Amino acid sequence: MQPAPPLSPVTVPGLIDSHAHLLRDSAGLAFPGTAAAVRAFHRQVAGQGSTPMDVLDPPPPAAPGEVAGRLLAGLRRAAGTGLAEITEMGMREWWYLDALARLQAAGPLPLRVRIYLASGLAGQAGPDEIGARRADAGPWVALDGIKFYADGWLGPRTCAMCGNFDDEAQDGLLFMDAATLARRITPYLGSGWRIATHAIGDRGIEAVLDGYELAWDGDLAAMAAAAPRIEHASVQSGDLIARMAACGVTACIQPSFAVTDVPQVSAALGSGRSAAAYPWAALAAAGVRLLAGTDYPIEVLEPLVGLARLVSGRSRRQGFAAAGSAPPASKTARVSCRSPNQLKWWVGYFPAQDRANADV
Ligand SMILES: [Zn+2]
């Protein structure tokens, strides 16, 4: 009898969510429920000269075994939606990682977990500890990068804009200018940590691109090799899109934003600037590197709903109808379905027979 062939790694189809807050939500921590609460939080943090990623989480909400059980339930639910991997975008305490270690000691996790450390946690721990934690993370968990936070959100009118909002005589909040961001990310360069920064408004995105150019000292090739990320990258001029492409910066977009934010976009930006919001098709056409995520629990976790919204502007799946549809500039059906490479920003591998049925 022939001996069984040795086991070898295989690649299987799987959906990837590159920006979520699944661990935090699964643990039972509350997220601000209203735009007014987010606005108050952003103003308070900015007033203290800090950023939302420098505000740490409270102690664990339950005993270690209970916390691990909650995280396992969340991971199982995510795997049940078809996800093979999630990225926790901004982990603010180590107890999440301790709970994942406890789960991994008992067996494989339901899906792979990639983690970006919140800038406050990474800064407090220092390079030795974060390096040791990364080496020790276990087979199902990867500590990938550090997340910074440049501006606020569109709904609460706290994202940093180049001009005033249409419905308010103010232009949002910038938590960090370019020089501060550059100073803060420089210590992580060269040690394999990937950099990601939240930026939604055009002034916020510009500050981040300026900060990245300062940090990499204008070396575009080195910057492109490191592929730093901008999370959301929502409101963009043509110039910013061209800069992102030239610098090799990755935009991590949230297809659901373009659908659920329709009323906010027209109110906040007016008819003159609305087309600058969620310009996914222009980003893809310019060759900007793209990743996609949900920002769960801000948006639904189900990846097929996000994919449908990305390619057709809406989802017809029962229970996921939204009042609006994404504008044409936020649909990327032709671009994404023609190129398997571009599908990778949402789907690790998307079976050919399903491409024709992308309107799920
Ligand atoms: Zn987020």
C-alpha cells in the first residue's frame, strides 16, 4: 500500500474583511450610538490633543474564559457569513489577544484574524513588547500593523474638509497634522509593521499623504513597497486620487458607506462636492491599490451584501435593503469583475461561476 502523501498547505476560496471591529463588538463593548455622541467624543479627544486611537479600552468585561467564549461566538458568526479572514482595525487592549491565545490553545479558530494595534496601545507597550507579542501571536492570528487616526467621520461632520460643510460653517477636525503623523509612524518603519491611518475628509487624506511622504522622506519607491494604508479614503479630489496611485498607498474602502450615507453626502457636501464622495470607480481606474472592509458594527458584516453594493449599488438580499443606492461613481462592477486581481481587494478568491451572479 502506498503511504499517504504528506499534508501540504492549500488555498481555498474565502472572503476577506479588511476593516472590522469584530473582536470589540463580540466582547460586548458599546459603540457610540448616535452621530451626536461621536461628535462629542471627537471634540473631547481633539481638545485634549489626542486621537481616538490613543484612547484605550476598559478592562475586560468578564472573566477570561467568558471573554474567550464571546470572541469565539463572534468569530463563528463571521465564518458563517462566508468570511475566511477578518482584520480587527485598531485593537486597544491586550486582553483581546490573550483571549485569542486561549482559544488557539484549544484548537483552530473559525477564521484567520489579522490585527492592527491602536497607536495608543502600541506606543504604551513599546517596540520590544509589540515585537514579542507579534512573534507569539499563534498560527491563526497575525499582528500586522499599527493604526493611526487623522480626522473624524462624515455623519457627525468631524472629518477634516478643505472647505466648510454645506450645512455647517466649519470644516471638521484634524487630530494630527502631517508632521505629527510622520514623527509617530517613523519608529515603526523598518521593523515590518504596516501603517494604516483613518482619514475620511479631503483635508484629512491630504494630511496623511503629506505625513507619509515626510516619513518615507519622499522615497516613493520605498513607500510603495511598504504600501501604507488609508482607511475609508472617502472624500477625494482627482489630485488626491492621482497622489495615492503615485505613492502606492492602499485605500481600504467600505462599499456599504456609499449606500447608507446617501442622505449625509448630499447634506454635508451639497450638489457641488457630492461626486467627490466614495469615488471607488475613479480609484480603481487610476490604479490605486484597494482593499475592502465593512467597518462592522458600523455597517453589516455580511460580505456578500457589501460585494453586491460594490458592484451594483445595492443589495437585494432580504433584510438588507437600504433607502438609497450608491451613486454610479461608487459602483465598480465592470472594473472589478473584469480583473481577478481587483477582485482580491474584497475576495481572497472568487469562483468564476459566481462572477456572473455578483448581484447577490
Ligand atoms: Zn473602523
